[in-house]
Amino acid sequence: MNWIAIGQISDIPLRGARCVKTPIGKIAVFRTAENEVFAIEDHCPHKGGPLSQGIVHGTAVTCPLHNWVISLETGKALGADEGAVRTIPVKNDNGALFIALENLALAAAE
């Protein structure tokens, strides 16, 4: 996989997110309370709400618009809601964060 540097884990607050602009749109990069890092598309599958502005709890985020809960691990809506966002491979190398470019290229081609 080809990886692109997107910043440092310290750039993202615990239980917070930052956005990265890519050829397929905004990617939200989340940091959990346990210092796990996940990357997903920054739009809720329900009405397109900005997931990066949601509340991170465990390995999920709650959309700020209509309270849909999205798994950061799978990108799928949890509970009774249905829908999903694309997950992006992310790597933490001693605090330096990277996302997989090939996944972005494939996603742009879909």
C-alpha cells in the first residue's frame, strides 16, 4: 500500500477528529480515548451530516444532526439505523499518521 502522511496523532484531541481533503472528498480522522485512530468519510449516510463534528464514544461517533451512531471500525450505522460510510486504512507510526492512497484511488474510480 502507498501511504500519505496526514499529520501527527497529537494534532487530534482525545475523543476528537480532524478532516483531510482528498480526491474523493473529506475524510474524518478520529482519535478515541484509548488512542486508537480511525478514518472514515466525513458525511453521515443519513442526511450527510459532518461526522467530524460528532461526539466520539468508544469506537463510534454520533452524528451531530440526527444522532445516528456510526462505527469507526466498520463505517456502518449501529442500532436500528441502516447505511454506511467508507472506511479508509490509517496507520500510526510512532505518532505520525498516514492514510492509504490506493484505497482513495479505488474509491474515486467507483
